[in-house]
Amino acid sequence: MEQWLALPLAGCADMTPTQQRALSGTAIGAGGGAVIGAIAGNAGLGAGIGAVAGLAGGFIYDKVKKDQAASYSAGYQASVTRQPPNLPQWAFNQTRGRSRRATGEARF
């Protein structure tokens, strides 16, 4: 009996973290959608809508976790090398990181 329980979990071993998060989001969304759909009268439609919403949520969660890991890595590298991290160009405004008040720039 226990081997049947471990079989679905072993199938996820070769998946990337993105695939695992997308699958988890889809499964959780489908389950929640089926419950809500059953209460509303159409469990199949609820499961389908929940699966799509869960898939989107899984991808959003994956993006957040990847950005978090990249920020951590950049901060760690900056502390090791004692150099400021390489920030993307959009992180700077035209005053090169200084406030408008410090540069005397007027705000219109």
C-alpha cells in the first residue's frame, strides 16, 4: 500500500523547481476550484478554472522565488567582494541614485 503512495511523489523527482511549482499550483487550484464548483453546482468547471488560476499562481510564485534568490546572491557576492552589486539600469533614475532634494532638481 505504501509503494502506491510514493509512486506519484517519485514522478516529481526529475522536475525542475519551476515545473514543480506549476504542477503544485495547478493541483491545489483544481482541488479548491472543484470544491467551490461543487458548492455552486458544477465541479468540473470549477476545477478547470481553479487549475488555470493555480497554474498562474504557481508561475508567479516561481518568479518571486527566482527574483528573491537572485537578490540574495547579488547581496552575498557584494559582501564577499566588498563591491556594490550590479543593479539593472532601470534601478537608477536620471539623478544617478540621488534624491531630487539632494540634487536641487525641481519637481513639476
